[in-house]
Amino acid sequence: MLRPTLIAFIVTGLIASLLSGCATNRTETKKDLSVFMPGVARTVVIDELGAPISTTKSRAGTTVDIFTFVQGTAQSKKAPRPVEPEQADAAEMMAILDQFGQSPTKLLTGKKMTIQVNYDAEERVRDTVLLRME
């Protein structure tokens, strides 16, 4: 019969090895930069990038968000989103470029980016401004 201390030692070792494996496999996921295309809803942008570091209202009364994130090195685990009809052509072009290894987003991998997103009155992306890239 095993002693309780031996069992506790084995269980503790297993838990520690599992946790260390999880920590070493952690990588930043790539963000889907197609959310910056005009017409994308603000909620979709926030779903992809997380909460903005700053939200203000412009003089015209529209929302302006500022996001900071690192464009990671691993493939995104998120399920693909449905594409709005007006975005279909751009989404198809990005998929074709990705398939042939010519994706413009590969140039941004590992970069810390700060981006300002300007929305229209309906809270859809109007335009974006790259404020900083490190």
C-alpha cells in the first residue's frame, strides 16, 4: 500500500509538469487585421482585439478607439467570422494572398502596434490610423 505522502508527491509532480508545459506553449495569437476594413462593426473589432486602451468621442460625435496589441506568431484559434457582403472581395483577396504565401500581414508578425480606429455614426469602422509600431 502506498503512503499518502508518496501519492501526494506524485500528484504534485504531475500537476507541476502539466502547468509548466502549458506555460511554455503559450504564444500570442495573430490578430485578424481584416477587422480594420471599412464597414466592420465596432463590436467585431473589440471581439478580435480586446478592450481598447482609450475610447473618446470626436467633435462630430463619433467614437474613436485606440488599441495596442502584439501581432503574434501563432495561428489564430478563433473560428472564422461571417463576412459582410461589402467586405467579400477584400476577404477573398486576403485568403488568396495567404494561400500563396504573399500575405501582407506576415510582415507585421511580432510587432507591437498602436492603432486608432475611427467609427462612423453607426459604430462601423470608417478608417484607421497606425500611431506606432515597434
